[in-house]
Amino acid sequence: MGMTYITAGVMNASNLKQQLQMDFIVDSGALYSVVPRAILKRLGIKARGSKSFILADGTKIVRKYGHAIFSFQGTEAASPVMFGEEGDTPLLGIVSLEALGYILDPLRRELRPVPMMLG
């Protein structure tokens, strides 16, 4: 099965004019998005705490997290973001995807809008 890549924007909620476009792997198996620490620092996004994760090989890691605004195809949404360390791949996870109103079509390997419902 192939990977799905997209280009999306990342912004600091307190300074929406400062936006950085970057390439992400869309990972529907990842809960949270990962952006390199250096990029988040450049945007002025500060760490709010840390979370522990277990990788597929069983390795336990800890990453700092903060809050960012993601943009894709004219839509913006707030989402938690993990501070990626060296060797971490930039990921767009399911929380950010759902906040933006998209899901990953597993057969076509492309993003599709989610019908939005209240109730």
C-alpha cells in the first residue's frame, strides 16, 4: 500500500499571518500530527506539555506538544501538534484531519471531505 502526501499550512493561533507550507505524510493510524520542533519554534508555537507514545516496534518515546492551526485547501482548523525530533517524519494525523473536515480514502489514497453533521 502506498503513502499519501499532501502540502498543508501550519500557523500559530496568535499570529495567523506567519504561515509555513510544508509536506506531510497523511497517517490515518496516527492520532496526532507531527511537525519538526525547529519549524514550530520559528512560528512561535510553544510547548504546553509532553505525551508518551509507543512506536510500532514497541519503543517508548516522549514528545512535547503544543497547539497549531493547520490549513488545507482553504480550510483552517486548530489541532494539537507534536514537536518532532530529529528522525521524526512530519505527519498529519487523524485529529487534525477530522478538525479540517477530511478523511483518508484508503483505496484511492486521497483526502475526501467529510459530510459535516450537527446533532
